[in-house]
Amino acid sequence: MSANDQPSGAAKMFGGFAPQLVRLTDDVLFGEVWERPDLAARDRSLITVASLVTSGSAGQLRHHLGRAKDKGVSEAELIEAITHLAFYAGWPRAMTAMGVAKDLFRG
């Protein structure tokens, strides 16, 4: 459980079905990896968004766009990052990612 005693997103999705995946997500990924001090959370979020755009992982992108905003990345910066990635990740992936961003930011 998180600090506010609410189940994590992973726990809500897979708690009773895949508890080990939930533990690894909550404790290792978001607990240890995201809390490492040598990279700011804001930068980690921007890198994660870029990775999700380039891999075409639209299902996870919505969560991480919101997380990036929470960590101080502006909507304009996220839109610019997705636009920039169109030339490296491919137009279809960028268009899909921009659709997710538009739904989240303006939806």
C-alpha cells in the first residue's frame, strides 16, 4: 500500500492475480529505481515518457504523462518532446502518443 493507504495502480490492476509483479512494480521500480538520487524525478519522468513513445507503449503512456506533469514537466515540454520524437521514433508512434497527450491534457 502507498503512504495514503490506497492501493497502487499495479495493485488495482493485478493485486490478486499477479502479486509478485505488483511487489516488483511498487517496491523495486517505483520504490528503489525511481528514488535513486543521481537523476532528478523530473528527468526520470521525461526519459520514461520518451521511452514509452519510442516503444509504442500507449497503454502506459497516459499514466507517465500525468506523472511527468506531477514531477514538474510542463504540458508544452511534453508536447515538444513528442513532436521531437516523431523524427526518431516514427510518425505513427508520435501521432499515437500525441493523441494520448491531447486526451489527457484537454480531455
